[in-house]
Amino acid sequence: MELEKIKTQIGKENVLQMMIILSLLQFDKSQTKNLQNIYLEEINRLHDEKICKIIEKEISRNILCSEQGILTAWKYLIANRNERLYKERSLAKTDVYNTVNLILALQDHLHNPKFLSQEKLESYLIKNIIFNSNKDDRLEIVRPYLMYISSEVKRTKASIEFDKVLSNFKKTYQYSLDDYLLIIFVFFLRYSFEYQTISLETPWILSIKSTQLGEIANQLLVKIANELVANKEMLKTWSEESCELNWDFRMFYEKPLFDIGDYRVIPFNKKYLLSQFYDSLLFKMQSCTDKKCDFNALNGYILEDYCTWLVKSLGGENIKKYKIIEEFKYKKNQRKSPVHIPDHFEPPFR
């Protein structure tokens, strides 16, 4: 499929609604099978038996669309969509078929050998490894609570300095670190459980506001949601400029929610929403740290206390006292959290 034809087709509203469904399916991949069946039905209806068997074999051992493919399609969709009020509609089986084909066509376009110089290939491989690294959802959610909030983990060296960070955090953002983690958790729960049955029928996308929450909690939901939604003009400009850069997803990482109006926001990608619990939170806390304080060292001490607590809670007194291994050190007599890449880090590809 020619690129200009892809650009024309991908800006349509039914494609947008299918993209929302594909993004939400990342929170419950068991439902992907339903779309796979719909896609195969259309393949069987439109193509001969030989082609159908080849495609069915590929789909049976893979997912319907890769996460990278969906994010790339989001960029093209935003770049080529005329801004207008989003309106839900019932989708047909052909919408599933056409949208998946558009995503696959974009991937074919961007994986053309002319785009893959040796330098780009090395970068591609590194980014692929990083993007596809598996993280435990539960650990990503629980870790920041235990490290920064819970009284279970005793901070031995960084208590006073970190209390200052917490105080500055609240002054800067007008909400506490506890509130922030709670609201991100509410978002994650909503996308994980309230959309358990994702339908092609309308309506089904919910407002972030909840009748079960009080006015103050709803105000906080809206405030943090707005912080995680990119400015529409900036998002469109970035999408236009980065369409041909098939691994540039930084705007989706920094602003992981898409605003469709009426207090309804949709995550572009599960990984990027999950990163708000810890990876992105580190940058927010670092911006609230006094200049005289080394945040990397501060967070490293907190991480050490967290690891000590984990070891003690798992093994009691029989576990030998742990020690910081060499790869966690970055300067003589100083330590650095292992979640940060050292300044002298060199990529494995040259």
C-alpha cells in the first residue's frame, strides 16, 4: 500500500476508534483473540485458502499487532487527522481488517532497507531490546509505595533529605507524592478492569470522573490527567516531524494519555502509563531536590534500604548480609542507584 493512501485512510474516525481499542487491549491481551478471529474471518472472505493458512499460522503464534506498530500508527493518525470532536460509532468487522492492514503497511514502509543504515540498525536493535524488556506490573506499582511512602521500609541515611523532597514535591505540584501514586493507580485499575469487555459497539469509553469519588478526588484526577496529556498542537507537530523515525516514541512516554474530550482520556501504551509509577516519577522528584543534594545518591540510599528490607522479609536472620556489587558503583566511595545508567556507559554495538 502506498504511503499517501495510508495517510488518507488513517485519519478517519473509525480508524481512531479501532486504535483506541487496540491500545486498551494491551491491558487485557486475552481479548485479542476476539479481534484475531474477526480479522481471520475477513481474510477468509477476501482471499484464497493458501494465503489464509499462511496468515492464520503467523497470527496464531504472535499477537495481532505489535506495540511498536500501534504507536507508529498513532503518530501517523495524529499527524494526518483533522482535529474535530471525537464521536463514537459502532464498528464493523471491516474496520478491524482495514486498521490492522494499515498498521502492517506502515511497518512495511518503515522497515524498508533504505531506512536501515548500519548506524540506524544498531540504534534500532538497542531500542528494540529496551522497549521489549519485560517488567512485572505488580512490582512497578508496589515498589515506589514501599520505597517512598510505606513506614515498613526504614530509611537509615536519607530520611531528612528525602522529607525535604516530599515537602518540595507538594509545593511544586500542589498534591502529595501519596496522592500522585494513588491517582496513577486509579487510572491503571480503570483501564485494567473497567474495560474487561471491549466491544465494537458504542458507547463504552468512560469519563475519568467517577460518581464514587468526592469532588476533591475528581479534581485531582482531572489535574493529573491534564499533566499526562500532551498539548494538541505540540503533539501534532511532533508526530509530523517524527513519522519516519520508527523508534521515536518520546512524546508518548512523557505524555502517555490521549484526550478525546468530555473528561475521557485513553493511554497510548500500557508500558508508558506504567512508567509513571517509577521511571517518570524519578524525574518529578529530581526536579524537587535542592541543588546541593545529589538526587542519584539520595535515591540510591533509599533503594539500598528497600533492598535490605526485601532480603530481611524474605529470609530473616539466616540470609547473609547483602553488599553492593561493583556494577552498582560509579565513583570511589560513592554509590548510585542501579536503575540509572552510568555516565560512562557505552552501547554494546559500535
